[in-house]
Amino acid sequence: MKNSAFNAGVLTVSDKGWRGERQDRSGDVIREILSSAGAAIINYDIVPDEREVIADRLVRWVDKGNIDVIFTTGGTGLSPRDVTPEATLEVIDRVVPGFAEAMRAFSLTKTPMAVLSRAVAGTRGKCLIINLPGSPRAVRECLEPVLDVLPHAVETLRGEGGECAAPER
């Protein structure tokens, strides 16, 4: 990732994590990767797998106006309690399908289970929201193909971005 810093939030969606029955390892991995890439983690929380709670937290964080990207972790599978994509779709203005497509495509090179991901990404105002899976390994795999484009996405959302031309080889 380039030296373009941005403010990030990490929202872990986990009933067991919220109740204190499980340590949030996937949120820790996201914070570690983003911090080493120069992002400032300004919001972090754990919420239960409740659509309204997830949506409310996303809206509150975005509407403060000081956050560029929110990563959720957990709740993207097929379990009846997995409602993170629905909560995200409820609050975003525009879907940005390329992030989820890139993450699934890369993850498919690692495991056939990637087809079960229902993760979505989109924007609310000038903030990008990206769903990630709930396992530390899957978080690392999903961040790898999208990490380098985050600075340009943030610049563009801020109205500072230039052309999207691919670098010459």
C-alpha cells in the first residue's frame, strides 16, 4: 500500500465475542495489517449478530465524518445469524462490487469454501465499508488483493483522486 494514510474502523460481528466468550482474533489481524500499512484505527468495537445493531453502528461511525474505511469481520456466511451483508446493504448509498469480487476470486485460489462468502462492499457518503470473513486466516487472504487500492479509493471518495489509469510496466 502506498503512503497515503487513512482513518479506519474495525467492527467485529460475533455473538460469542460480544458476550466475552471468544477473543476477537480477526479484528486484531485487521488492525495489525492496517496499522502496518499506515492507517490510523480510530474506531473498534464488537457487536452481536443483530442486523439493526450492526447497521446502527455503521451509520454512527460514518456520520461522525472522521472515518474513511470501515472493515467488518464476521457474519458473512450462510448461518441464519449471519446478517452483516444485509445490514451493510441497508446503510450504503452505492455498492462497490469489485472489492468483494476480488476477495472471493483470490480466496478461491486458497479454498473452495470462498464461494460461500456473501461479503459486500459499498460507500456511505465519503466512507467505504467492506465486509470481511470472521476467521483470521480468511481476513489475511481477503485483504491481500485489495490493500493496495485502498489509498486511491479513499482519495477518490474525498474528491482528491486523479485518473484511474493502471501504472505502466
